[in-house]
Amino acid sequence: MFICLHVLQVKDGEAKLFDLRFSRKGKVLTETLEGTLPYMSPEMLSCEKYTRKTDIFSLGICLWELWYGRPVYSKPFNHGPAELIKSVTGGQKPSCDRPNAMPPALQAIISECWELDHNKRPESFQVAIHIGEID
């Protein structure tokens, strides 16, 4: 099963289209550093080989942003992109316990999407099933 997910984000009159690349076939996709930094997984930021599970990390970021209605990394990174890369590759996860906290079941799904080891992340269909089960 292959899924293409495109999220249209409009902010200050600017629209963005995200392609999480679920539609690509094969296990290993690339070893390049391309994409939008805040949506990149630890393996992408380390220029390692990555798979479709890499997109699950990005999906978790999108789910967080849809719930809270703002960018996940809104904290200023005083040392620029290097600080963000170090945080993500070091396993730091964004907080899910802010005001208007999301349901624990959604927190659990997003946390699984952000596993440092991409082999421990769920498949896209598992994420969809878990989201469908949330009351």
C-alpha cells in the first residue's frame, strides 16, 4: 500500500505543498540532504540511507502542527540550522503536553512516528488505523 500525502499550508498568503513520498517504491530511497529542514528525520539530517519510514517522522511533525496550529519548531534556534540538526539527531522530541494538549492516544502515535530508530516507527497504514480509533 502506497500513500501520497500532500498538506496545503497557507500562512501570510503563502501556500506550500508537501510531498511525503510514500508513493516511491523500494526499501532504500536515497542518501541526500534535500527537503525542508524542520520536517527532516534524523537519518536524513545525518545523510544516511532512508526508507519510507523516514516519511513517517515527517508525518508526525505534520500531525503535531495540525493539532497545535503552529510550526513544531517555533522556538528560536540561536545557533541556526546546526542547533536544530543536533537536537533532532540527538533524539530530542517536540513537546506534546502544551496547553490544549492532545489526547494521550494521539500523543502516543506521534511519539512513535518520532522514534530515533526508523525501524521502530509505524507503517503509514498503522498510523491511519490508530488515528481512526481515537475518540
